[in-house]
Amino acid sequence: MVAFTAAQIPGVEWRTYPASLAGSLYPQGIPIYPEKLLEDVIREKRVDLAVFSYSDVSHQEVMEKASRAMVAGANFMLLGPSFTFLEARKPVIAVTASRTGAGKSTVTRYVMRVLKEENVNAVVIRHPMPYGVLERQVVQRFEKYEDLDRYECTIEEREEYEPHLEAGNVVYAGVDYAKVLEEAEREADVIVWDGGNNDFPFIRPTIWIMVLDAHRPGQELTHYPSIVNLMNADLFIINKADTSPPANIDAIKSVIMNHNPDAAIMTAGTRVAGEGLEKLSGLKVVALEDGPSVTHGGMSWGIAYMSAMKAGAEIVDPRPFAVGSIAEAYKSYPHIGKVVPALGYTSGQVRDLEETLLRVKCDAIVSGTPTDITRIVKVDKPVYRVRYELDDFGQTLLRDILDRYGLIKD
């Protein structure tokens, strides 16, 4: 291993993966370069093999990167789950997805809620997210809000962890997932893997769940490695079915039947709750959305925009007011609509987000990010939070599957 290249997550490039985590073969650590320098790195370091190791990228883009690597002189490889799975001693329920923003987090919380109702002792292991000092984040355990500050969590991490903490769930994350798994297994009888992007799980699942986005039919076939999830899942949850045309749901079911006809299928919706949204009628508002969903997740808008429109508010276009890294995000992801992506991977991004929200000329902020943004940025407008959970439409399919696999105790 001579180098990593970084994409999707800002602020990672030009750092060094620490020697204390890389092992004895790397006393100086492993350098991290911007992916745009891929060809230079391959040629200068005489690289033999380039391994693609991230997710939610179109198949077209994956093969373009493969071609770049090969033209520069390296072979190109994709690693499959059989070669990357960790083996657990406890049952594992893995929640994966077709695309970023499909609704994995609400499904993971739903799974945890069902397990708790059945008196099953479970904890969550979250797909890795640490962006800070990695040596201090080898194994992370989140149980209280103070833990978010202790680990210096970014906005993106808080978006994932805060709703779990509100629900009373313990969450593990970190860098060394063999150690993360070991610690989690000491505490729980069942592990729930909360996936990232549309990646496949790091731990071999007992039950593999895939969440599909009814707003984006067909994309389960277009973005790597979604098809890996599609062909392995035991249970499909078609999410956002309550706000999607029936034709979208039928199209997704057809894809499932073509690729994995023996799996179970469940449709689900979204229970939206927001205090004071009735006050927004006629007001000018800015919609603040979950960052990853509207950037590399490919969504133009999210729950904040939809809720503000439903409340009769006038959506202000924030793009002319954006500064710094927020303005750069609009250039890098031109599909983003009249919403602000809640980006905060670095302290600089947090400052840019704060300044952008201060500059927007509006009466209020409607926040669809799962974190309480007022804990992180100071704004001069009232913030109306929109919260959302999975609506199972009264179905018992998940409980039936848990029972079939022996995860519910009599």
C-alpha cells in the first residue's frame, strides 16, 4: 500500500493515515491524495494495483476511474463482500440501501424499536464516519449527547447519531472495525449494522435488509454497489411509498423479482413531525437538508423543502447567498435545488454554513437535518425542525422475519 486517494468527503486529502493504525510496515503512515491526482500518484509511485473502495458512484463513473488507472499503468480491482466481511459471534441485521438518502437511518431505528419491543438486547454499529484525529477514534461508543462533543463529531456524524441517542440506542463506530465489533458483542445479543451510502456491510449479516427509494426507481441498478445489496438481501423495504406514484413502486418490485425473487418485500412510508410548521404559511423560508443526501446522494431536495411547501411557505433560493465551501458544493453538485446542504465535515465548513444561513434573506429556517443545528451554528432566525420516522403501515413482516431467524425470544 503506497497511498490512498480521497473523494466525496472534503478535508481528507493531504492528510496521512496514522502509522499507529497502519501497522508496522508503515512507520511513516500512508499518505492521502486528492483523487484528481490519481494518474500522477500511479506513475510517480509505480503503482501495480488500484483498488476502488467507496460507494454510491454510477457504474459509468466507476469504469471511467478504472480506465484512468489502467491508462496510467495500474491494474484495477473491486473487492467483494466475501473478501471483506468480518465474522460476528452474535446475529447481525444489516441495513443497506439503493442510494444515499433512501432512508436507511429510519429503517435502522425502526429495527431497533422492534427489537426493544421484543426485549432483545441490541446495539447499533454505524458504517465508519470519523473525520477527526483517527488515533482517538479507533473505537467510539455513543450513549449520551456529551459523547458527540467528546469525539468532536462533525455535523454529518451528529445527523446519524443524535436520533439514535434520542431513542435510547447505543451506537458504536470508529476506525478499527474488528475492535468495534468485539466491543459491541460484549454489550449486546444482536448487532444492527447501520450502513453508509449504498455500500454493502462490513460484517457478514444474518439478515440483510435493503432500503429502496420509491422516489428514484431504477437507481438501484445504476449506482455501485447497489446491485450487490439487491442480489443478497433477505428483506426489501420500499421506502417513501406514501409520497410516490404506484408506477414507481411497481417498477421497483419488477426489478426485485428479476434479481432476487425469493426475498420478502415490504412497502413503507414516512411519519413526519414538526412543531409549529402551521406558522410558516406565507412566510419566506430557507430549507436546510441533510448534506450527503443532496450532494453525492443525488437528491435535489428533501424533507425540509417538502414540509415547507406543504405548510404554504415561500421557499427562498439560498444559492446567491452561499459562501465558501457551501458555494463550492453548488458548483460540484449542480443538481442541488433551492435548499442548503448541511455540510460540516470541518470547522471551516461549519463557519461557511453559518454565514450562508445568516446571509439568506428570509423569515425562518426549516431544518430537515436529523441533528439539532442550533447546537452547532448561531443563526438569527427561528428554526423549525422536521423529524421523521418510518411508517410500517401496520405490517408485521419484520417481526415475522426476526421470529423465523430465531432472534425473538418466546
